[in-house]
Amino acid sequence: MLRGKQTWWFENRPVIIGTGTVVGPDEGAGPLAADFDLVHAELDLNQKSWEKAERLLLEQASDFAIKNAGIRKDQVQFYIGGDLLNQLISNSFTARDLGLPYIGVFGACSTSMQSLALAAHLVNSGTAEYAMAGTCSHNCTAEKQFRYPTEYGSQKPPTAQYTVTGAGAAVVAASGSGPVITCATIGKIVDLGISDPFNMGAAMAPAAVDTIQTHFNDTGRMPADYDVIVTGDLATVGHRIAVDLFARDGVPMQDTVFSDCGLMIYDIERQKVQAGGSGCACSAVVAYGHLLKRLQRGELKRILVVATGALLSPLSYQQGETIPCIAHAVAIERGDA
Amino acid sequence: MLRGKQTWWFENRPVIIGTGTVVGPDEGAGPLAADFDLVHAELDLNQKSWEKAERLLLEQASDFAIKNAGIRKDQVQFYIGGDLLNQLISNSFTARDLGLPYIGVFGACSTSMQSLALAAHLVNSGTAEYAMAGTCSHNCTAEKQFRYPTEYGSQKPPTAQYTVTGAGAAVVAASGSGPVITCATIGKIVDLGISDPFNMGAAMAPAAVDTIQTHFNDTGRMPADYDVIVTGDLATVGHRIAVDLFARDGVPMQDTVFSDCGLMIYDIERQKVQAGGSGCACSAVVAYGHLLKRLQRGELKRILVVATGALLSPLSYQQGETIPCIAHAVAIERGDA
């Protein structure tokens, strides 16, 4: 078998037997609302802090994933998760309440596919029969940590993105019914020198393109081998850059195949979300809620989800550093394909 | 084979073929100084910020690990690392400069063994021929992020710990000469309600005991099966609590076997380090620098390194939350054992 250097092959065909997706009101007002397990009407979920609201999103998504998988919580051997908050507190507290062995990971918004790839690796190798991947983000926790306090009402440029309020979790199993994870390509850090925290899409686009091109090189696949190739959260600005980079390199990436979760989750024209969605939950809820349902309905046969992460640190930004970016890709096929 | 639920077995015997350890002046004044690859005389490494100094420690430790492994940098297929700084900036920038596929992980001070376990898993399963694990911490970056600005000169209680300035990296290979990683036990979050960021050892001790007991249950091993069992950074207060918990549970843990890296790295009586060492680098440099050299010299045959992490968030602490803790254990044997 062609075995590329950055790509993990899952010959034993680990299966996503259940997912859970929970979102906030803005995502519930978007075009994919019907695909999520739960839509909250209140941004604060009636919690005392935004952080407690974010944690509740993840706890609920995890519960849905386990319930939809049709297994007991204690059958999940390892929980792999991360989020945008310092010290990954949404995940630490969720893992505490789940009571499961926990592997904390951080790839900013690439965390969704990073954790899914690791869960698939543990299951594929026989280390676990069931492993769960999860991630979450909240618009207001991200704004206050990375930019300005929400109460400040700071205006934003049109290149800014709107952090998705939501959480997604997936249970991966050695056998069962559901979409199959066939391989994953682990990205390298790509940093072309962008330091503007209000233009993350532009910073992340080259990392997404690098991982996708590496995926094609490693696997011998081409864009036409996928029904859908989605990046995580490049949004309008970053997506256009990625399209241009593929065109420059002569990669035949069709508009009908190549999209971005940050463009899909909101009605960009109608909703006030600047360039589009972002955040750990963006690719997680679009992939686990929307795309996997399309695979299961038979509308898609094979997809590539390329979660994109801007490893932005307010501190290193203040010290004049640029934003290192990364993207991890996971290939998922219809179970009966 | 007895296959416990939380323990990963590495039947293909991945080997640690090279390590790198770099420390600051206080660690260089401690009893293990001769075991490190490089001791810096200046706490700031002549860098413009503490963060840049921490990053340089990790870059140097990675370079030493690759050089000591006798391989080229581009032979390392995956770099797995994390640190204490928000968004793991020391690792993001080091991974950028290394140019290697990167998996960011966060387990606070348990990151050393979390990353080593994952590297061993990738190599054991045949996914990688070479994988590198790395972590770092710096006394002044940790103090300013988690407690008070260093310039403030805040006094500390005797239960406080002294964050190790240093970095450790290890190259794991499918074959070669060096200590062998035989299994790893992934911990659960344990949180007994301690919320004092100046008493992390007490918070972490129950997590360490939980993981060690689980390791014994999963593997059928006993304390006597190890020449050394070290926790990562419980220091004086936490170590005493762990000893008491084992005694309560009737676990025959000998003083000559059971120790703590935070007690080993400094001369606690002579150096002003309060209860002892802590930080991601504490267990990394003691394990990779000191203990692996003792294995290779034939003084030890089999060790268990139990890195302990307090997933302390200043924000969740301010919101009244307690400190979730975790510990991950990795068993390492002499290569010819």
C-alpha cells in the first residue's frame, strides 16, 4: 500500500457509530439547524458564565453521542478532546464528569479532526473498542479570551469571523453501523507571517492547502475522488485564498466539491457574522451533524474534512509574533461504500 | 494477554533511541545537573521575553534528542508536544521551526508522559518509524500566567512549588538501541475539591494514586515489579499525601522505590524552592535526563514514570471551580532486559 509520510491509514475501518451536536441560537437560525441534536434558544444556556455555558454544550453533545451510539458511557475507553479556552477547561471539566480516561489535545479549531484522527487510531490499532472525540466553542468565551470583552461592543472588520457556539462529539467503534474513517493526514505548522487576529481565514488558508495537497500526494487520491472536501473555518476571505492557491498550483478543485464549514453553518448574507463562522465547534457540528447525515442518507459517498486551526495566542501576538496555523484532514466514507 | 481498560500495551517494544534535556540555572545548581545535555547560566537565556526563553529551551532539547538519536530531523514523522502556556505557544513555534507534522497535547505537567505514550503508540502500531515527544516549562512564564507577575515579588506559602525551567524531548523508534517502552496507563480526571493554586501537590496526589493503582490492576504488576516509581511533581506535600493514600489502601509501596521528580531535581533543604519542583519539564528532564541514564548504566531495570498534571485555569479558579487533576504512567525497561 502507498503509505505517505503524514497520512495514517485505518485498514480495520473504524466506524463512527454515533455523534452528538448541540448549538446556540445563531447556529439554530442558520441553514443547517435541522441537522443538530439540540438547538439552544439562549446564548448563555441559563448558566452563570459563558464558560459554564460552553461546558454544558460539550457535556450535552457527549451525552447525545453516547446515546446515539447505543452504548453505555462506561464502554467508552478513552475520551479525546480539546477546546479554545486556556487549559482546555471545557474539556477538563467534561472529562471529569464523564469519568473516562482523558487525552487533552489542542489544535485550536483543528481540534475536531485531530481528536477524531486519534480516536480512530486507538480503535484501528485495537487499543480501544470504543473511543470518543469531542470539541466545543462559544462565541462569547472566545471573544473575551482572544479579542475584547463582549460588553465592550468593539466593532469588527469584515475579515473577522464569528465563533460558532456549539459542541460536537463522535463515538468511534471497532465495528458497527455508520460512516467509516479510512485515513487521516496530520498537518504541519504553516505560518506565512499574518499577525492580524481579525483575519484568521487568511492566516489559515495556506495550512489547509498544504494539508490537502499532502493528503493527495500521500494517498494518490485527487479532488475528484471526493464528493465533498470541506475546510473547517476559512470563511469568505480564507476560502477565496485557498481557491486561488489551488488554481495557482493547477489542482482541479471544483466549486461543487470544495467548500468551508464556516460558510455553510450561517446564511452569510442574512446573518451578521462578518466573513463567516469559526471556532472548534464549526467543523465539528457541520461534519458530525450535517455531512455525516448526508453520507448516511446516501447523498454522499466519500468526504474529506480538513479542520483548520489558527494557534493564535494573545500574548505572543502582543510580543510581535505571527500566527502559526495547522490543518488536519480526515477521510470518511459511507459505511456500505 | 491481560489487557486492562486504561492501559496501552506496546508489544512491538518501541525504543527511546535519543533524548534531549536542557535546564536553567536553578536546575543546574541541583543534584542532577550532570545528567542534562545543557545547563543555562541565565534564566532568560539572553532572550527578550520569558516566553522566548522557554521556546528556546524546547528547540534546544528537540535538537539534542534528534542528534543523540543519530537520525536526521526529517526522519521524525510526527512531533507530539505541549506545554503550560496558553495555546501551547512554546510547542507551536518549535513545531513550526522543526517543520514536522505536529500533534499538540495538553495535560499540564502530565504532558511529558502523555506525549511519550502517544509517540510510543504511533510507533508500536507501525504508523511511524520515528516519533518525537517533547515538553517544556519556565519558572517565570508559569508564575506570570498562573499566579502573579514575577516583578511583584509576591511571597509564597511553603506548600507552593517551584516551576522547573527546562525542556525534555525523546525520540521513539521502531527499533534501535535504548530503553524500551512497554506499556502506558492513561489517567482519568480526579478532583477532590482543592482550589488553592499554591497547593498543587495536594490536588494532584489522588490522581497519581488513582493512575498507579489502575496500572497495577490493569497489568497485574505490583510495586515490587519496579525499581523506581516516580510521580511527576507532587513535591513534599503531595508526596506525603500519596504515601498516606497507598498505606491506607494497603499497597506495599517502599520508600526506596517510590519517589517524586519534584523532590529529586532540587536540593530541597538548600535551594529556595518551597515544597519542591513542578512544571511540565520537571518529570521530562528527570525521566529523560536522569532516570533513562540510570537504566542505560544498568543501575535500574524497570521504571514507572507517572507524570502528574493539575489542569489549573486562573479563570475557572476565579469562577470558584476546583482544580481537576490527571496523571499518566509510562513503563520503561532497560533495552537488554
